[in-house]
Amino acid sequence: MKTLDIDAVHAFVMVADLKSFTRAAEAIDSTQSAVSLKIKRLEDTLGRRLLERTPRRVQLSAEGSVFLASARNLVAAHQGAIGSFDVPRRRLVLGISHHIVGAELPILLKYLKTAHPNLIVELRVSTSRGVLDAFDQGDIEGAIVLRHDNRRLDGEVLFQEGFGWMASRDFVHQQGLPLHLATQAERCSVRSMAITALGEADIPWTEVFVGGGVMTIGAAVSAGLAVAVMSRRVAPEGLIDVGPQLGLPALPLREVVLHSSASSEQSRTVLATLAAALRSTAL
């Protein structure tokens, strides 16, 4: 009877989800070589090739796709067995900019639950300024924000975020009239980025919708009301960057940065898992 190494199965699930040996290694606090070795041994045990490696991305093989659901169930059953004992539950209070997370938020939370089943996540979503204020006041242990200025030059840079002038495919801009813009309320740094770029390009604009978060702005843009500066990575499905066709100015990149004051090893590991999962969405 074949016996499967639960750590190897867990590593396989993480690689399948994150589509990267490097990101999976970060998420489970291991090394890329160790993860590769675990999965190689798992494949040898099963006598099946589970993953297809390419220079840019890792993909499931046909047999890997078949095995994935059972692998998830096995990992969940193992964690449930461990959790049947009196395991202390850890709470992590985390802040994240609403410009950084979009439709992939459920996936990120799933990664955390898979890797840390006894974790209670208290997630606060706000502007980067608001998240940094909470972090500086000691209200949260981790902050994932966009770096817009020199307020804080510390932290771990996760990746660079690109922005576009996002609009629905049926949005019509009438030549000679001000550009219809959907924005956050004032003090939003992405809003400032948009109006500064338009001002420097001498492009007239008018604010036709003010949202209370990226989801509301995305809804207004999807409805064809306006153009909005949004991260291309988190913009709702179906939106396109109309900047080139409307002659709108190029927008700067912004660094996505993780700030941490976590004192416990478990909290640091959790933040590393989240950072790896978030990086995977930028591939």
C-alpha cells in the first residue's frame, strides 16, 4: 500500500494554487529546492506526473488536475485531525489597501486558511494612508499598501503595480467635452495620481461618480458611467485600458509594500504566506 507524505501533498496544493515553486516555498516557509524535491518524491510515489514546468509558469498536468481535489481533501482531513485537539487559535489583525485586492481576495483568504487553519484573520480594508495610520498607531500587525511618497521607506516590496485608465467596452467619450471620471473621495492617493496626470497633460475632466471603495468604482465603470484609474490586476473583468485610444497620459508604477510589526514566529509566517499568495496574483 502506498503511503503519501502529507507535507508533500500540501506542497503540491500550494504550487498548484500559486503556480510557482518559489511562491509556494515562501508560503510554507521552505525553499524552492525542498518543495521541488517533495513533489518529485510525490510524483514518484504515485507514478504520475502532476505538474508541467515551463520557464514562466507551472501548470497542472492532466493527472495533476485529477489528483488536486483529492489532495485538498487529504490536507483538510489532516488539518482537521490536528485541530481536534485543543490548539490555541491565533488572531492576526491585518490592514490592506482596497486598491490592492479585488476579485482574488477569496483566493488569498483560502491560502491563509489552508496554510494556517487555526488562524483568525481580522482584515481591515482602507486607503493606503488609512492603513498606514492604523499601523503606526499599533492597531494592526501587518499593512499591505501602495507606496505613493516618502512617508515610509521601510517594508518589504512585494511587486510593482501598474495602473490604467479603465473603462467598459461601450464607454463613449465625446470629443471636446471633459473626460468623465470616477474616483475615490479626496485624500485618496490614486485619485491624486489621476488628476495630477490629467492636469499635467492639460486634459479637462469632470468628476461624475465618487465611490467608497474600489468595488463601487468598478461598478460605476462597468456600468459605462466613467473612466477610472485602477490597477489592471484588480479591475473588474471586462474592463479595458482606454488610455492609448483616448490619448490619456501614462501612469506611474507604484510599489506594493508589506509592513510588519509581528512579534511571533507564527504571525510572521502567516504574513509570509499572504505575501507569497499576493505576489502570485501579479505574475
